[in-house]
Amino acid sequence: MKKDIASFNWEQMQSEIELLGEKKFRAKQIYEWLHEKGTEQFSEMTNLSRQLQEKLNARYEIRSVDLLQRQVSALDGTNKFLFQLCDGNEVESVLMKYKHGNSVCISSQAGCRMGCRFCASTIDGLERNLTVSEMLGQIYQIQKICGERISHIVVMGTGEPLDNYENLTGFIRMISDEHGLHISQRNITVSTCGIVPGILRLSEEHFQITLALSLHGSTQEKRKKLMPIANKYPLEEVLSACDAYFQKTGRRMTYEYSLIHGVNDTDEDAGELIHLLGKRNCHVNLIPVNPIKERNFKRPSGENAQKFKNKLEKSGINVTIRREMGSDIDGACGQLRRRYAITREG
Ligand code: SAH
């Protein structure tokens, strides 16, 4: 099997090229083609001899992430991309344009096995982990298609990033590396459903990224009903892992809370949430739940969401309501999918 060359980091590329018996500077050239120019064919690496191009081609593959479909939201200009991977799997990514820059939401797995009740991405289960190159590829492609620089990344698309730990951390290192796109780690957010060993391990990586925890319930009992992972890692353990993350990295935690009408949006819920987070230096992001067709969850009225927010704010919690982006193209949180009719028909 050919090796996945675009998943090699800077150091790995040097040793790989050395092993091939090639001069050291070739590693730099190849790395630039792959990670600065986003080249997908060895034959396009014009400063390499034909012979070397062929040698590379015989041993390595450049895993492509091919555009199948692009949708643009009429509401807010958000773009959703459906990409095909080399084995036919499909993943989605979303580009959101903000005043502060272009932000891309990438997928970390094809499918997901976490089973959160309100999320469309988990409905067909997990197919496989994405490689480092496939996570990078989503960003390279979007940058190419749009012709604009991407400055921010959120790993909040399909998949549980901490269920694909090695590739996630490899990706973070490479995308923030000076030899690649050099995106500041402070502009990268990883969202997790709460895999405790992963959070603890991540806290030791010396990253400057933001970690977001999907909380969604203000007590263990309520959280368990929405998120099966809570059976394995109870709320108390998850919160202490998040505290450890803050202590070790100095990066303030974000807690995401999907507001679901009649499920977790009452006054009592707000009170419990204050009890839980009031003493923590953190940011709370409220996400009025985005409806998915397989479930009957409804979002609260704008007024109710605002009331919930005010209550948290009054007790000193730093809180925002997430702006809904791309809801007309199913590009909002929890609406991304692995399977699409367009490819089955086409
Ligand atoms: N697996 C990761 C990241 C993917 S989801 C995680 O669980 O955090 C990104 C965020 O969207 C999570 O907070 C997730 O719980 C939330 N989400 C999922 N489905 C949603 C929906 N239908 N409406 C609103 N938010 C949703």
C-alpha cells in the first residue's frame, strides 16, 4: 500500500526523503508543494525531476479530498462543502465568513459513534477516522476554492475529535507549523463530547488551542439522557478534567449548551447551570438546537433563549448565544451528515 505522504510532518518528511536516498532540500520542496501550495499530483511538482516524481508516485499517495457539492447560504453567505475521500466516504466542512476572518469547521471522522440524541452526524454510526492529510485537505481545498486565506479553524464538524486523538493532534501541529499554513493555535477550537482521558492527555500537549466541552445538561441525570458518553464519563469527572485543562494550559474553557425546548431550557436548568459553572472562569456558548428530521427536538423561542442567557449573565457568567450560520443549507451545528442522496443517485 502506498504511504499517505501529506500526513507526514516536517521532521517525518525529512527522514522519509533521506531514506529514499534523496538530498535533504527535496523534503522542503515537497513539503511546500503539499502544504503551502496544496498540490495534488506529483507531476505538478515542477522543480522535481521527472524521475523523482515517478519514484514518489510509486511509493506514496496524495490523498485527495474532492469537491462533490458546494452550497451557499442565502441567509448569511455561509458555504457548505461536501467532499469525497479516496475510499468513497464523504465528509462535510463549513466556511463561515466573519469580520475577524474566515473560519472553517472541519470534520474529524467519517460518521461518529457517540450517539448524541440531537445530532445528525451520528445517525449512521462511525465509518472511520480521518487521516491528518484529510483534515488538512478540507482546509486546503476550501482555501483554493474561495481564493481567500483561512484564519480560524473549529473542529466541530462530523466526528468526535478525541476519538481520533493521534490524527487530531498531528493535524493541529501541522496546520499551525511555520512550514505549513501557520494558523495560530489561538485561532483553533476543538469541541469534545467529554472523553476524559483525551481531555487530560490534550492538556499535556502544550497547545494554545481552545477546548470546548459539549455540556447540554446541567446534571448528570439530564446529560445522560441526551449524551450516551455521559454513562462512561460522568459529569463530575468531565468537569474536573476541564478544570485540569484550564490549569495546565491557561486557556479558558468554553462550555457549549444546546437549548432544547422543554428539555433543558427551563429556569431550573439555568439555575443548575449557574451552580455548576458559576465559580469557574469560563465561557458559555448557548446554541438553540438545530432541528434534524429524525428527531422531534425543538428550539426555544428567541425570547426564552434570551431569558436563559440573561439569567446566566446576571450571576456573572460570560455567555453568548451562538449565531446560527447556514441553517438553510443544513450547515449549522449537528446538521452535517456522512451520506447524501446526490452521490447515490449520481
Ligand atoms: N463531537 C464533538 C464535535 C462535533 S459537534 C462534540 O460533541 O463536541 C459540535 C457542537 O454542536 C457540539 O457542541 C454538539 O453537541 C453540537 N450539536 C450537535 N447537534 C446539534 C444540534 N442539532 N443543534 C445544535 N447543536 C448541536
